[in-house]
Amino acid sequence: MSDSSIQAKLGAVRELLRLFRAERIAYLMVAVASVLMMLYCAFQVLQKDSADPSALVGLFGSGGLISLGMARMLTMWTQALRLVAGEGLSG
């Protein structure tokens, strides 16, 4: 690969990162809020020494939100790496 080709692809990745900055920040904020909710629910379960349904929903729900947000961010990074590798964005 030529240097100009690599530079063009890296420029395209930088542009993608710039375009989707707000989306990445939103997913990170959801992940941080979910971790805080998970810690709060875990503290409540430990403090009461029993797990009521609302605490369990909080624990599992926040875990699901963390997984969803991280999966979306990893999808974006995978697409950026595919663009650099020259494979295209589909698949």
C-alpha cells in the first residue's frame, strides 16, 4: 500500500470519528450511568441482605445497557478498521 493510500484511509477514519463523536459520547454516558445504577443496586442488595425484584431488574437492566452500548461502540471501531484494511463497511 502506498503512503498516500494509507493517509487517505486514516483521514477517512478521522472523519468518521468526528462525525460520530456525539454518538460515542452518548454511548459512554449510558455506560457510566448504567455502572452507577448497577453499583447502587448492588449496594442496596448487600445492605438489605436480600434481593427484591426491583433491585434485580436494576442489576440486570444496567448490565444489558452496558452490553448494548459497548457493542455499538465496538461495531463502529470494527467498521473503521475495515475501512483502513480496505475491506469495505458491509458485513
